[in-house]
Amino acid sequence: MLIVEGADLTGKTTLCKRLVRELNQRGSLEGEWNYSHMTAPGSRWDFYWSYLEFMRRRAVQDRFYLSELAYRGIRGDREPKLTSFESNLIRAQLILMGGLTVILTTTENGLLLAHSRTPRTEMYGMEGIYQANHWYMHDPRSQGDHGQTTLKRHQGSGQQWPAEDNEFVKVVIENYVEKQVNLANTLARKTETRL
């Protein structure tokens, strides 16, 4: 599973769709890659089990559990809907399946530029988007702790957007493949020691 996280307007959806195209062009014995987008959880959402149901191989996921952590303060939630314990369990499951999380951030000017180019209504206003972008840039939970592989890319002035940056797309795919190979090797060693 490949996950792309970040505030609105950072290029997540465009990058996800590019990754699906690239991965499907490479071909795989395991089947076709699919794009999946997570919206705001509804009232029946279970903040542990529902995330587990989204976890699957050959999926490029646009937003996942880190979005809940980034946006909950913006929504004004008094109590966390996703506890630290649940967050750690989800992270552990992603590690076990060889998941890779890509986090996209940009400058405030980059967000304004994207907003001016994209005439659409975002779930949160620009102030909320700035806050979420700041969270992804600085919160320790978005830094790839606990052994989970995380790639971060900050969109600076004059840089290509992530989906337009062929080298970055290549790095994401190579990191994911390396993670899967390492996982397969670890499982093979464990199997050999049991025999």
C-alpha cells in the first residue's frame, strides 16, 4: 500500500493518479494497482477497524489516518477520535504489510498558487489548510517514527509539483519496491529458521 498524505492543495490526488499509471505500466504479477480516496469519516466510522478495512496491497491511497490527526484540531474536536494507541496499531499494521507513506508539504505561497489555479471548494478554508500543512511539516507523528518508512517532499518556490517531477515519482516507486523486497526477505528468513 502506498499512501499519499498532506494538506489540501499540495498535489496529493495528482501524484496518486500518476503513481497508479506508472505502477500499472510497469506491470505486476500481483494484479492491477488502484486509486482510492478517503473523505471525512462519517458518524459510523470506527477509528481503528475502518482504517484496517482500507488497507490492501496494490492500492495508492489518497489520505489515510494521518489526515485525521492533522485536521482534528481544525475541526475543533475536543476529544481525539483516533487515539494514540489506535494510531500506533494502524502504523504497526502498515509496517507489517510494507506500506510506504509519502507526505507532501508546500509553502503558503504554493498553497495560494494552487488555490488560484484550482477553482474548487475545499473542505476547509485557507486558514485550515495552512494549519494542516504546518502540522505535516512539523508534528513528530508525520516524521516516519516507529520504523515506518516515510518520504517527505516539500514544494519550494520554483520547484515542479510532485506529480510533474519524474525523478520524485521514480524515487517513490523505488522506495516502495525496496520496502517490499526487504519485507519478502525478512519473511523468507523467518520461514527458514522455523524449518
